[in-house]
Amino acid sequence: MQQTEHLLKQALAERILILDGAMGTMIQRHKLEEADYRGTRYADWHTDIKGNNDLLVLTQPDIIFDIHCQYLAAGADIIETNTFNATTISMADYEMQSLSKEINIEAAKLARKAADKYSTPDKPRFVAGVLGPTSKTASISPDVNDPGFRNIYFDQLVEAYMESTHALIEGGADLILIETIFDTLNAKAAAFAVEQVFEDLGAQLPVMISGTITDASGRTLSGQTTEAFYYSLRHIQPVSFGLNCALGPDLLRQYVQELSDVSECFVSAHPNAGLPNEFGEYDMEGDEMAVHIKEWAQSGLLNIVGGCCGTSPEHIQAIANAVEGVAPRQIPEREIKMRLSGLEPFVA
């Protein structure tokens, strides 16, 4: 584990690393039906399971492996496991929470197999074990008539995230990516769970954290600005802190700049391919996206960059070409001060 962290940090010091693109976008290209999701093992499952993309690591592993390989061939240095909704909490939507551990293990194994296939001594490839935000929020009531109501609690999140983290590591993940965070309390539960697992194992993996600015308000869903969000989780000492999803590279830039200005670790970003059109599809092509990303890189904002919703291997290849040879962001020396956060940052 220490060797992997050394290789990752060495690579980050030398160049901008490329993260992969959207797994869901690529799965949609296969136009899978209910029977495809079920396979033979779940042919008689008692609920509809079409749309349970994480289950495909069990029922359609060749498809998931091929998607990983396409992103690696496009230039990805880091590929994400197909586990965005693989916690027991999210799998409960399909009454498949008992499969969470197996899905996380197998997803990590598939990504590990693909990464090993493409790794070379001068360009090692890394597997990011993904912990998604879950389908619930711990700090906001889903009932407008009862602001004190919660449909999930911190300890429940910790338990689910611990199981997933153990399984991802067992399957061969090189690092843990806590991503698409819209609720800081969920992220704190995930981070706490990850640290508990590291303590249990007596070993530690690099941790990436990536939040989501939900709209032009410049805040997460739970109300924090980018800077306040960073201060809420900087104590985890992640290898990188970043932003992803919700916005395209044109609208996300100012928040990546804000994060780059304050972050004492590496900075990552994987924006959407623009905003969805009226059909829910993403129209920004790879070349257009790469123009924005190149400017980010030349402005010294990036250490890791990839794509989220709507992006494909074509997008990732265009992004990789755009940042090739551009120096990575240098971590700034920051004056020691007290840095706290509520919805807004407080520095004294």
C-alpha cells in the first residue's frame, strides 16, 4: 500500500493525471433491458432491477471490463470502480443490500484486472474504489413539513461505508474516492468509516474527496461554499480534493479556481459534458470540453482531471491530449491560521 501511494504521489508531482469518464454514459450505449440486468442468476428476482448499474459487475462483467479498458486506452491513469451506488443503503432501492459486499469486491477486481493490463513501468494505472453519496442525506429533512425528520443517520452511513471500503480494498483498490458529495455530513460519515477501516487493517490508502456544486448558487446541496466545504474535510488529509458533476467545465471553473486557491493538497476535477438538454442528454463534445480544460491546466488549477456525466472515452482522450505536457498545479505554501466552516468559511 505504501508503494502504491509513493507511485501515485510521484506521478502527481510530474504531470496532470487523467481520471476516467462516466460509467453510466457508457452503459447506456449498450441499451440493456431488464433481462440483461438480471442475467441467469437473478432471472427470478422479485423486483425490477433495470438501472442497477452496479449489479452489472456480477451479471455483465465483460461489459464493465471493456468500458474500463476503453478509458485506459484513451489515456486514463486512474479508473473508478463501478460502485457508485453499491452501498447497502443505495442497493436497498432494489432490495439487494445483501449483495453490497460482493458487488464492491467484484467491481474492484474487474478494475484491477483492467488497470494491470494497461500498466507499464513508466505509466502505472491506479484503481479508485468509489464510495458514492448514497440515495439519502443525513443533514436535510426529506419532509418539508417536518424539518427535524431524517431518513438516514450518521451511524447507519458509517456502517454501510465501512462494509464497502473493506470490500473495495479486498478487491484490489489502490485508493478510495469519496465522490459527488452533496451533503457534507454524508461525506464526514464516509471519511470516518474509511479511517476506521484503515485502523482495523493497520494500513492506509490514499483518499480522494470530490464534492458537487449543485447550481449557480456556488454551494453544495447542504449549503456550503467551496471553501467552507474544503475546511470541513481538510482534517482527513486527502491526497486530493476536488469537484465533480452537476456543472460543465464552463460553469464549474470559478469554483475549481476557488478550491485551487485554498487547497493544501492536490486538486481534482471531473465536470459534466455541459448541462443536460431538454431530453436529459449531454451535448458538449470532447474537443469543446478540452478547450476549457486546457485553459484550467495552463492557469495552474489542476493535478487530476477527468469527466463525469455525459463524458466518454472520446472526451477523455481529448482532455488527455489537451493537458499533455502542461505542468501540474503546485501546492501553495499557506500561512498557518485557524480555518473553520459553517455554511461560509471563517479564517482567523
